[in-house]
Amino acid sequence: MIDFEKAEIAFKKYLQAYNLEYGKIELKIRHTFGVVNASEYIAKELKLSDEDIELAKLIALLHDIGRFEQIKRYDCFIDNKSIDHAILGNEILFKNNLIRNFIKDEQYDNIISKSILNHNRLKIENNLNDRELLHAKIIRDADKTDNFRVKVKEDFENIIDNASKEILENDIISEDIFNDFMNSKMILSENRKTYMDFWISYIAFIFDFNFTAGLKHIRKMNYINRIIDRLDYKNIDTKEKMEKIRKHANKYVKFKLENE
């Protein structure tokens, strides 16, 4: 049995070990519950059972539990410069059986573990069974869906380490990164060289949705245009590239939704 309310109480108790007034921690708490909402929305759009809807919400609640320790240790969100937060989160939950604070029933452990481990990978691993794969896809889509809200509403300094609005507005986009975007490719973390590379890599999440529910929400909220319009690009080349990115991204989403 999954009792989400009890899991939420346990999660808030777990967070007491961290500085809840620190901006990056606050951002990740808001993000966690944003992903919970997105997971519930996607699971309901897929017409899943009540059990799988609650399981999707629980996975969302726990998917970024490693982020809080990552911030505490490294003050950094970039996994390849600190630690893989999904692997860390999985260790936190399962190495010392902390998972039992959130759910007593062991039958969901493999689904929870594999969903967390696969939520931030470039591709989902191949050895998942059907239910594990379903929930891995849901958490990946829900995570990306709320990331669009994050990029529209959160402070720049908390979104990208050491970046400010002014720095981003004067920055450039690497040619390889721009070409990847225009070819509808996800952008590899290790290939990002500039702050603007990071910025457009978030928009490139649209190229990796498993279900159309998240893309529907992104279009409804006008997130692509709102992310792009958050900045007043001072560099002419960057400004021109961002307009091409805007056109391509909106065209891509429109095509996906019209051909679902």
C-alpha cells in the first residue's frame, strides 16, 4: 500500500537536516513538488490505475532526494562536476533502508530504484520490465515538464551555478550546441561550454519526451517563448540564434502534438 501523505511527512522530516532558507534548497523543494504534480497529471492522462498514480507521485517525491546532499557537499547542481545525484539519491534511500520511512511495502522497491537511477540519464537502460519502464518514462517526462517552470520562474543564480541574468545576456552559444538543437538533439552535459549552452540545453528537453502530456502542458503555459524572452540578448549572433531556436522548438512541439 502506498500512503503518499505519510511519505510527504517523512520527506519534510528528512529535509530538516538541510538549510531550508538557502536558495538552491528552496528551488529543489519547489521542484520536487512540481514534479509530483506533473507526475500525477501525466499518469492520469495515461489513464493509469490509482495504484500506479500514487506510485508515480511517490517516485516524483523521491527522485531528487540526492540533490539536497549534493548541494550540501558541493553547492553545485552539475553532476559531472560534483556527483551523480540520481546514484547518490538511490544510495541514500536503499543503502541503509531509509526507503522504509517513505513506504513500508517492499514490492515497489525495484520500480522506485530504477526510476530514480534512470531519471537523469541520456537514455533509459535496456533491462527494465514493462512497469519499471513505464514509471521511468513518467518521471523523466515529469521532471522535464517542471524544469520548464523552473527556468521561467526561479532566480538565475539558483538555476545555473555562478550565472546571473547579466552574464547570460552577454554570453554566446557554441556552434556545436546550436547545431545539435537545430537537429532536434538532446544536448550532452559534458559538451556545454558557455552559460548560454546551459540555457538552451534546458529548452532541448522537448526532444526527449516519451508522452505528449508534458508537451501539451509546455505549449499551454507558453514555456518555450517565456524562457527565451526572460533574457535581453546583447550579442547579435546569440539573439539571432535564439530566434531560430524559438521557431524550431515551437514547430517541433506543434508537429509532435498534431501527430500523436
